[in-house]
Amino acid sequence: MAKDYKHRTQNKKTASSYRQEPKSLGLWRWMLITALIISFVVFLVYLSSLGSKQSTPQQVEPEAAKAEAPKQEKKPEPGPVLPQFDFYTILPEKEVIVPDYEINTRAREERVGQAKTASYILQAGSFKEFKDADSLRAKLALMGIESKVEKAKIGNVLWNRVKMGPYAQMSSVTTLRNRLRGNGIDVLVIEVGN
């Protein structure tokens, strides 16, 4: 019987095609292995840098120090630092006494329309005794002026301050100031920071 050799050459691969396929596949394997090794080394370096930031070296205590440890009080470990609010020291620093010549200048600027926005408080008096501050507050109430007594500690002394306000316009401050001066009460004009 006769053999058909027609399709024999089409299916047959040459020796050069067998050699190229393993080379290209081997190159990709080596590139993948190299990339994995490099990424693993980078990861280890990253972990070691984190570990050095977080851990501190432990010192070994000698036996004598361990025996003395119960005698000494252990100090609490410092935790996270919490913010401290010192309202009683910060807020008074925001108050600035306005001098007489500045009051007139600000009133003039307000009439022209160039005034800066600020709040003003009038202080009618400051007393060590609360009953003195309360009597001045009652006198102001008889005049129809609303006021309040605030306590302020300066050094070791507690002061009771009689204050009015806040007022937004210097014109109302000067009107009230002149009215109080006419009744024998001298006041301080204080600008309160915003």
C-alpha cells in the first residue's frame, strides 16, 4: 500500500523553532524570579525600617536594681500628649485698653466709613470686695445701663470687675462713656480681639 507523504512537511517543526521557544520562555521565567526577589528584599528593608522606629533597645537590669524596684514608685509611662486649654490666661491677653486719643480717632474713622471691625467692652471698676462691685453694678442698673461682674485672678489676688458690653460701634461707646463720666464714673474702653 502506498503512503501519503503530502502533509508530512506541514506538521513537522524545524529544529530552529524548537530552540527559540524554550529560550523566550526561560527569559520570562528569570525576569519574573528576579522581580520577585527584588520586591521581597525591598519589603524586608521596609519592615526593618519600621521596626527600628518603633522598638527601643531594652536594657537588662542587674539583680540589685530589681531588688530596689519595689521600694521606688514607678512613674507612669508618658502617653499621648493631650492639648491643654488655658482660657483664663489666653483670653485676657486678647483684651487691649484703648487710649483716649485712639477713641476719638476711631470714632472719626467710623463716621467716614473707614473703621475696622472690632468689639469694645467698658470697664467701670475693679474691686477686691464683691459687695463693692455689686453696689456699682446696682448704681449702673438705676441709670438704665446693663452690666455684669466678672472675676479675674491677678497674681494671688481675686478682682471683681464691673463690665458693660460688648459694643460693635465706637459711637455708642463714646456716648455711654460721656454719660458715665457725667455721673462721676470713669471707665476704661477695652478692645476685645475677634
